[in-house]
Amino acid sequence: MSPRRNRPRGGAASQSPLPRDESGMRYGLESTESWQGEEWAVRAVGGGAAAKHYRCPGCDQEIPPGVPHLVAWPRFGAGVDDRRHWHKACWNARDRRSARLQRSRNAPRY
């Protein structure tokens, strides 16, 4: 009996592609989408890479650590402070959501 091979045959061509979410978007890679007459860079963040609490601008709910989500920012003329973390469903429904959400007095602003 010959020993078992632990490496796949075929070299680099047979390596698995980057992981994808349910919609087919690759985690960690940017895509460009247009919204409100502006180009936006959108990046999917996997659950393992989400280490902080964020506030989704679409639903004004908290995104806890470990939850996969999207990061979006204007493509041109934007800095690090312009990045926003969205739930995937909220980003897909961004045109149907109101722009001005009302927070209660005691709601955190992060």
C-alpha cells in the first residue's frame, strides 16, 4: 500500500478561491456600486474579521462582533471617517429606507 498524499495535485491552479458569502461576494475584496449619484466602494467583512461593535446606518441597530456585514464608503474624496458598516440586507434596501432616523435620547452614537 502506498502512503497517502496530503497535498492536492496540480499546484496553484487547483487551489480553492477566496471564500464567498451567500450572494457570491468575496470576503475582503472591494466592489464598486453607484448610489445617490456617487460611486461607493463596498467590501464584505466575514464574521471572524468583525471584532468591534458597529451601528448600521440603515436600521440604526447595533452590529455585534462576529456578525458578517458590509463596509461602504464614497469612492472618491473619502477618508477613513467616511466608512460605514451596514447589515447586508440594509445595504440592499438602502433606497427604501429613510435617510433620517430618530434615535432616543439614551441611544449610543457610534
